[in-house]
Amino acid sequence: MFMSEDSLINTASLISPHISLVDASSRAPVKLGIMASGNGSNFEVVAQAIEDGKLNAQIQVLIYNNPSAKAAVRAKNRGVESVLLNHRDYPSREEFDRQIVQTLHQYEVEWVIMAGWMRLVSQVLIDAFPNKMINIHPSLLPSFKGVRAVEQALEAGVKITGCTVHLLCLEMDSGPILMQAAVPVLPDDTPETLHGRIQVQEHRILPLAIALAAQK
Ligand code: GRF
């Protein structure tokens, strides 16, 4: 018997690995720096997970590179300090990244979370936080790297896509995978509807993956 689309949406999210969180409440909160370029819904869920006591961390600073990023408004509303670093003001990717590193160090950041950061990073940034940078991407990597990942999935005709949280390395959207969630592609999906359902899963796995990697 076929399941209805509704029940498919409700049941067919598979998150892996399945983790039960360690009780990290007796340890010092992990100091996070979040980097975002746009809407900032992933920033918001990390902040909310902290507020709800599900993630033993504190957000030291939000760095954003786009003056109109809604993420900055969200940070302000939550009393999180934010710093605008506009890449257009720097002569090279390396110079830009040096300023990012300086800011992250100034705020005593231990782990860096790229939550919708739409810039390629250089070795300068990777070297400053080796194996301590986390990225979220709206596909099941290694499929559909780069921009327009949701459109790429629709164009390829895949029936299942999803999202991936991974450690950052120099090669774009690569690096060890921490956690993934699968999302079914429905016949009438547009990039917007599919991305919307992928984001529901992003919001579930990003705080879990940060806890998995950083709360050791
Ligand atoms: C997410 O889909 C993330 O996977 C991608 O950019 C989007 C950011 O969304 N890297 P938001 O700004 O957190 O709402």
C-alpha cells in the first residue's frame, strides 16, 4: 500500500547518526562564533537550543558579510554581539579571512559555525581553527556541492535529498561528515517548497551536530 504524501512528509526524515547527547551541563559552555550571510534561521535555532538547555554553548559573536543580512537583526534581538565584515572592503580573500580570524580570536571563539556563509574560505581561516569549523549544506553531500544545491537536486530528478553538517576543509562542501538528514522530493516540489522542508531538517541536525562535535 502506498503512503499518502502527508504521511510521507511526516515520517520520512531519516537522521544519521542517531545520537543521545552526553550530559555536558557540568562543563564550561563551548564558545561559538557563527558566520552567516543571509536569513539566519540556522543562527536562530542554535541560539534557541542554547536557551533551551539542549546545547551547552554560548554564542560569542555573529560575523556577517552582507549589510542587509537578517541574521544581524536576529542577533540583536537575542542580545548577541554582531560584527559586519564586508568582503568588498578587502583586496583579497586572504586579507578578508585574516580579519575574520582576528575578530574570532578577539571574541575568544573556540568553534566556528558557518550557518549560511556564502563565501569560499581560504587556508588562512582553516589553519586558525583546524577541525573546529562546521558547515551546513542543503544536500546529501557529496551530491550537489556549491550554490543552487536544491535546484541541482530537482534538475537531477533525485527522489531523496537532504542536508549535511560537516567539518570544513579547503575544498568546497567537503570534509568529514558529522550528520545528515534525508528529505523526500515530492512530485510538485519547487526549489522553495523543497528548501523549506530541507530547512526543517537543518534546524534539527545543526544543534545536534554541534553538540556531537564540540561537547566532548
Ligand atoms: C541553508 O540552507 C544552509 O544549508 C545553506 O544556506 C542556507 C542558510 O539558511 N548553506 P539560513 O540563513 O540559516 O536561514
